[in-house]
Amino acid sequence: MKANRRTFLEATSLAAGAGFLSSFTKAGKVLPRYQPTGSGLKFSFKPYELQLKHTFTIASNSRTSTAVMLTQLEWEGVTGYGEASMPPYLGESHQTATKFLSTLNLSQFKDPFRMEEILDYVDAAMPGNCAAKASVDIALHDLVGKLLNQPWYRIWGYSAEKTPLTTFTIGMAKSDEVVTKTKEASAFKILKVKIGGGNDEEMIKGVRSVTNVPLCVDVNQGWKDRQEALDKIHWLKEQGVVFIEQPFEKHNFDDTAWLTQHSPLPIMADEALQRIGDLDRIHGVYSGINCKLMKCTGMREAHKIIEMARSLKMKTMIGCMTETSCAVSAASQLSPIVDWADLDGNLLISNDVFEGMKVVEGKILLPELAGIGIRPKG
């Protein structure tokens, strides 16, 4: 199996390379390409604090803000933007990101198109720090996409018309607040409801008092007993729920595999999927995956994870943290190839500093701007 997966990754890398080469040719003639001129990449970063419109509560914690790090990579007068979103449960912070990013010497790289070499260097610089690494990855993708004058979904060969609906997240709250949040999400055609905090039925009934749109639920590792979980899933199916996300603690493979086998709904991995190597452990345990840039170090690895999961016949979802339009728009470049999307992180904050991906009648609308499809506000 591992040998087959290595072959698969090599094949996808070759396909990506072919996509780059095709952008440089037209009618059999080689077009001008960027050549290294001796100037290295210029890298900078600054901390920022996202303010949430509502208190955001999941099974394990609540918060009203999220720490992020905004990054920039500049080369030959072109700037790429990146972002690290660091909710507390990821174990990263302004302090850890500053320490990690300060160790990087990206000026040694004279050619931004050597993306694999650059990102291998970033990944090997220090263990962990996945969100901080994602901030460099996103900025590099934005820069290279701008140099190619194409959005990444097109570089990868995907169709903008195939983007899915995105969920809008309803965090755990009391009944009256759940009703208010659900009414505010009336433009969305599918909602994600956070449960697992002991008031699951109350949460679902509060949402259902307002809308009949399809729901998915995110338990955030909050359930403990597998038979009770299965009973809840049968009830949730009757309430119009379409899948269950991360029902048990991420290392509880036995109960999760049993639940997946018996559940009438797909069971999706979230916390159980961090890096691409985790697919070996969770294949056959979960029905599918929720891939997030902040967990897997960015767009490069997210692309590989989703393509590999699809080859394994697993359901796929592209998700996000609470983020600005920078990271959300970067993730949206992969949305044409997934079954579901949860790209609402920028809609949950009040102080976005970028413009990018839009949601129109619940559907993701990819921007035509080159790179990851964003521009700074103002």
C-alpha cells in the first residue's frame, strides 16, 4: 500500500509540474519565463488579533478572538500574502509563530518557482508549527500564482463552476442565541452545528425551529460511548443531518471504526487528520476527511491529502479555522474537487483585512484574481 501511495504522490507531482509547463507554452512556442536575477525572497510577518462577531463555543472551549500571523513574501516587486490562524487548541500562538518564523532565512532562495525546495526547507526548520508553516506556504502560492498571472484552481486544472455550497457554523450556545445565529445564516443552504457539549438535542431543535436546510454536525471529540453515539446518529439522520464530524477523541480508533461500520451517516475525521501520513491510520476507520490548511502546513500538502483521499474513495471536505479572507481564499482554491466545504471563517469575524472569496446564495464563488485570489482592503 505504501509503495502504491509513493507512486501516487510522484504521479501527482508530475501532473502539477505539467500544469506549470503548460502555462509557459502556446501554439508550440516557448513564452518568456521568469528568471532568477540574484535577488532573494523578502519575508516579513506581523501579529494580528481577529475579533469574532459572536462568542465561539465548541465541546472543549469558548473564545471571542483568534490570534493570527499575517505574512508577506516579496520578489521582484510582486508580493504574496499568507496567514497563520492559531486558535488555542492548536498549541500555537503569536510567541511560538514569531520564534519559528524568525529562524527562517528565505532570502537564500533566488527563484520562487522552486516551491518544493523552499517548502521542504520550511517544514524541516522545526517540528510542529503547522499553522506558522502554512502562512509561508500560502504566501508562496500567492506569489507564484501572481507571477503566472493565474489563480491556483486554474493552475491545478480545476473548474470554478464545480465549487460546492459552504456550510455556515453555528457554535454551541443557549436556545435563544442559537435561534438568533441561525436566522443570521438564512442565506446559507447547509449549516454546520457544533455539538458534543451535553446539549446536543437542544442545539438541533433550536436550529430546526428556524430552518429546514440540511445540517452537518461537528462533535469535536465530545462523545464518549459508542452505542449512545450510534443512537444519536439515528436521531440526527431523522433531523436532516448529512454527516458527523469527529465524534470521539482522535486516538480512539476502535470505537470510531465500529461507529463508521454501523452508522447510517458518513463519519468524517477532523482532529484525527493532521498531516498526510495520518491517512494510513484513518483509512478504513473514517468515511472521509476534513482537511484544513492550518493543520497540514498549507496548500501544497492539502492538495496532496485531498487527491490521495479521493483515490482511496474517501469523502473529502475542505475546512478552515476563524481566519481572514486570505487563508479562506487559499483553501477555496481546492474547493472544486471536494464533496463538502466549510469555508466560513472570514464570515465569523468583524475585522477582516482582505477581500477575496465570496459566498453567493450559499455557494462558493472563486475570485478571478491571480494567486490565491485576494487583495488587501483599503
